[in-house]
Amino acid sequence: MSAHRTPRTPPKALPAAVPVALLFALALVGVAVVSIRDLAVDQGWAGGTSWSRSLLEALDGLRASTGVVITSFVVAVVGALVVWLAVKPGRKTHLRGHTDADLWLSTNAVAALAQAAADRVAGVISVHARRTTTRRITVEVTTSQDEDTVAGRVRAAIDSQVDGLTNAAIRVRTKELPR
């Protein structure tokens, strides 16, 4: 049996349903607080009237009207959206390394490596890694020399630094400062 084990799925961001689940959790805490308050009122531990009983009495006798139908439709759409968010997978956040080890790199880490390699090239004034996704990283270079010459040297430096780490495409854009 081989010691090398490839994971089935890459690291992913939190599912899209997490913020909605937090809102529901807060709403349930609110319902619990109202329930405890109503229990205290019903047991005579506190004065006042029961909020939930008052709400139910206000809703008693409610007939189907335009407002009720619209509210029901909105609740159904929100429910369908929540179900969709619950099954929607999280987006990939890391790139698979091209090594035998179980190596996953964040796109920002690969962009930082590419930026550092490009920054060490002669003639480069500034470097910024932009638009980092799991498929493409764009490195923008400002130079005081010929764009094509510097772009070739930057490409070689990036390839030597990031070679074999990932299969993300790294684009180099150069801009020559006017003299």
C-alpha cells in the first residue's frame, strides 16, 4: 500500500449558507427569549401579558388577502433560496501543488511568490499581483526599460520560483514608464 494519499477535494471556503444559518440562530435565540419571558408571565413570576398569546389572538381570524398571499410567496422564495444556499458547495480557495506531498497553496501565496520573484528582476520599478483566482494570477510590472525585455526576464524569474508548485496560469503585464 502506498504512503501517498491524494485527497478527494481541495480546501474550500465556508458554504454560502453560513451567514443565513447565523441569522436563523439569532432569530431562534430571540424566540427563546420571548418564550422564557412568556413562561415567567404565565407562571406569575413577572407582570404583564403574554406576547405570543397576543400575537396568536391578532392572527386569529386572518383571511386570505393580497397581503397574506404576497407574504406567503416571499417566504416560499426565501425558503427556496436558503435550501439552494445549503446545497451550494463552497468555492475552491487553494491550488493543488504538483508534488508527491499533499500540498495545497492559497492563490495569495502563489501571487506573493510571483510578485517577489518579479520584484528582484533588474529594471522593475514596481510589481503588483492582481486578479488572483484558482485558475489565473496576473502580475503587473512597471518598468523603466524595454517592456518586452523585462517581461521575458520577469517570466523567467517567476517560472523558476513557482515552477512545479501549481498549474495556475500566471500572466505578466508590463507597462513602461515614459522617459
